[in-house]
Amino acid sequence: MANGLQLLEAHIEQKNDAVEAFVADAEKIKKAIDKGSVKGRSPVKLENDSFYKFTLLNQPLKVEGKEKALDLVSKLISAAYDEKDTDFRSVIENTYGGGASGSEGQQKAKRSYKRKVKLD
């Protein structure tokens, strides 16, 4: 009979940081399309009132129609969680910096602002 620690270890969920980062980006895109947030700093742009343009896995995508765009992003999220789809997972891990590093491939570089201090 297994002890408590062995039982616990047998059921620990293994997280893949690259997949989680991809899914977070995809969810932002999905939310923007669903809410119609397609202006300004949105990750999605609307072209000619019918084409949704966005970038996933460093690839520019253009999809006609809201329903098709939402369906595509949903299917890509599902595929990302499919451990058997090793080719797609490999692309995700290459783009987002590997499975365990936690670095996000599409995240923009953070700007640092220096505050000026007057010395009297």
C-alpha cells in the first residue's frame, strides 16, 4: 500500500508554463473579439468591419467573421492542452521559451520609467 506522499505525488498536475502563457494570450484575444474591443491597445483589430486581425505564436492571423474568429481561438486553446499534439506543443514551447522557464514569447518588453528627483 502506498503512503500519503506517494498518493499525492501520483496526482500532482504538471503545468507547462509555455502552454499557460499561450492560453493567457489566446484568452485575451478571445475576450477582445467577444466584447468587440478592437480599437486602441487591443490585441485584435477589425478590418473592413468583417476581418479580425491578431497575432498568436508570432504569426499574424486574419479571420473573417466574429464566430469563425472565436471558434479558431477556442480550438487553438483546446489543441494547446492536448498533450498528444506534440507538434503544436513544440511550436508553443519554442515561441514562449520552453515549458518550465515561465518567460512569455509574445509579451512586450516592459518599459522602465525613471523618476526625476530634485535635490536642493
